[in-house]
Amino acid sequence: MKYLIVGLGNKGPEYENTRHNIGFKVAEKIAETLEVPFNTTNFGWMADGKYKGRRVLVLKPDTYMNLSGNAVRYWMQKENIPLENVLIVTDDLALPFGTLRMKGKGSDAGHNGLKNINEVLQTQNYARLRFGISSDFSEGRQVDYVLGTWNEEETEKLPERIEKFTKASLSFVFAGISNTMSAFNGK
């Protein structure tokens, strides 16, 4: 069985430690856990590993957030990965910092990366793992906040939260979405 885990983010050093790039950070931790490197490939950087007998492709798209769907579709088709074996890891303004929420389907909730994936795949029925980044910004400052760096308190808590999201991602691969949602949501 093959799985595709896609961490959403933006390429480039100016985005590396921003809230919007938490998907990349989780993807990097998954690859580290699987002990596989990222290699430059079509539509981004891919780590190809195994977890409990299952092949896991971990992708960091280089398309920028708003065109993530092209990378997801390309790798699903190239590797013949069914939609139910795809997990998208993304940031979420509607959740308090560090909150974990996995869902099997849903709207884009205003997230441009998910919006593009929905448009390209012509469905909202794919698993997504949302990382709460909170909405602690003043009116009209959403873009600055999302593309801003973590504050000191968040930075201290990030390693533990990224580890939890890595475990949830790998649970999705081995235990499936329902079991993973029961075990991890809200934790």
C-alpha cells in the first residue's frame, strides 16, 4: 500500500519559519522519523520511506501554497495513490495554537492551498490534518500574521506539537483515519 502525505508551505528562506509553513515542518519531521532524505523532484521535494510495511511518500510542494493542487494531483497519478490514502497537513487560523484536528473531508475554510487542491482534484473528500495557528492578529493583518514567524512561547512549544502531528500522520498510514481521529483530535 502507498500513501501520500503532503505538507503545505511556501518555498524560499523568507517563508521557512512562518506559521503558513507548518506543513513543511511536519513533513520534515515525518521524513526524519522514517530516516529518509528529501530529494528534489517534479513539483517539489519528496522523501520516500516505509512505515510498518507501507510505502509513504512525503511531499513538500514547490508550487507555492496557492497552486498546491497541481503537485498533489501529479503525485497521486504518477504513483497511482487513491484519494483515501492522501493526507494534507496544513495550518488553520480557526484553531488555537497547536490544536490538532484531522478530518476526512471538508471545505477549504478560506485556506488558499486547500482551495486549490479542491479545485484541481474536483473534490473535498480527502484527509487533512490541521495545525492550529490561532487568529491573534488585528483586523486587516491576516496575511502578515500567517506569513509571520512564531512568537517566543509558540517557538518553545513547537517541537512537541510537531512530534504529535508526526505521530498522527503515521497513525493515519497504519491505523486509518477513524482510529487516528479518535486517538488524536483535540490533543
